[in-house]
Amino acid sequence: MMDYQKIIDKYYPAGSPLRDIYMRHCRQVADLALDIARCKNLDLDPADIEAAAMLHDIGIFLTDADGIHCHGTEPYIMHGILGAQLLRREGVPEHIAAVAERHTGAGITAADIKAMSLPMPPGDYMPRTLLERLVCYADKFYSKSGDMQRKSLERVRASMARIGATTAARFEALHAEFDC
């Protein structure tokens, strides 16, 4: 079994506000993903679900998002790509690193990057595997800012719709797959 906590501890020092935010958010996402997996009887290893959910946002510290105590230099939208690169350097299995890379929004395509002039390298960052889609979906219900309470389905839908109709449709496909 992979020791995801060792990786978190390496990059998120104990006692820091960012660690508190990170741990709370990722635990919420992990718990929801595990609940969905049980409810839907998904053929996934619970240890993989937990590790992927606890590491999906590992790259946020490298980004510039003052509101959540991230004081890096990269745009926040890069946190998934940066996190996946970090996880690969740490020797994390690819199926876990890919979750970090592909969980942002309801997935991001090369066409999205071009159409929205997103500050990230061209590529396809769509969740492909069951594990990737599950963590992507669970993540949409929790924010790292504000009260950090679970968002209602209506609030998540509104958030996805603000990004665009294609993103909203992608979320609806995830919702159809994982709603319990």
C-alpha cells in the first residue's frame, strides 16, 4: 500500500494554514468518493480511491492562490499538471498521478485550452478511468475556500455552467454515472 501521508507531510508542513485546508478538503473528497464507491458497488480498490483523493490536489502549493494560502508562481489551473509531475517524481503509481492531472473542472480538452486561452500546456486532461472520473466528480462538491461545507448539487451545477455548456454537460455525465 502506498503511504500518501508521507508525500503530503513532505510538501505541507504541520501547523500551516495551507496544510489544514489541504487535509480537510482532500479528506472530504476521499470520504465522498469512498461512499459513492460503496453505494455504486464500484470495482475499485478502496486504498486506491483514498490515495488518489488524498493526493489529487498535491500541486496547489506551487500555484498563486493567496485566498487558500498558496504562494507559488504558477496559475492555479496548473495545479493538476504540476501535482501529477510531482507525484511521478515521487514514484507514485501512474494510475494515482493521472487522477491529479485530470481532475480539474469536469476535465479539460485541448480545444478548451485553445478556446479559453487557458494558461497551461496543450493536451487532453479529461478523466478517463473509473478512478479518475470518481475523484473528479467527488471533488466538485467541496471547495478549499469559504465554509468548506458540502455544496448542493444545484450549486455545483451552477459552478460548472459558469465555465460553459460543455463543462456543464461533462459534469452531468459524471453525475449520471455516480449519483447514489
